[in-house]
Amino acid sequence: MIVITRLNRTRFAVNPDLIERIQATPDTTLTMVDGATFIVTETMDQVIEKIISFRAHVLATAAAWPQPSALTGEH
């Protein structure tokens, strides 16, 4: 989840996998796959950076996850 801010300054978390598109017209608008839209205070570049950071964190966490030993035959 990424945390973003509505125009009224309330923060909420959104699943970045469900974002269909991001537009800056001039306010940043997120359109979700279900058609819902959110206007946020962050710029398009900031939202994209949050998504990149989220995905990097997921990959780093998965890479650091304990792996079963190939020698012991654990799965």
C-alpha cells in the first residue's frame, strides 16, 4: 500500500496494483481499475516514486526472506 493525501489533507492508503492511470490536469488524479477516481495533493512524479519505492521494498523483503536449505531438502 502507498499512503497519499486527498485535497482536504486526509491521508489514505491505496493498493498501487489497482491504479489504472495517473493524470496531472493540473491536479493529480488517480483512476483505479474499478473506475473510482481520487484527486491527491502529490504530484504525478511523487506518486510514481511512491509506487517504485513500494515495489522495491516488496522485492527486497522477498529477497531477504529465509530460504530453505537445498542441502537439507526443506521446502
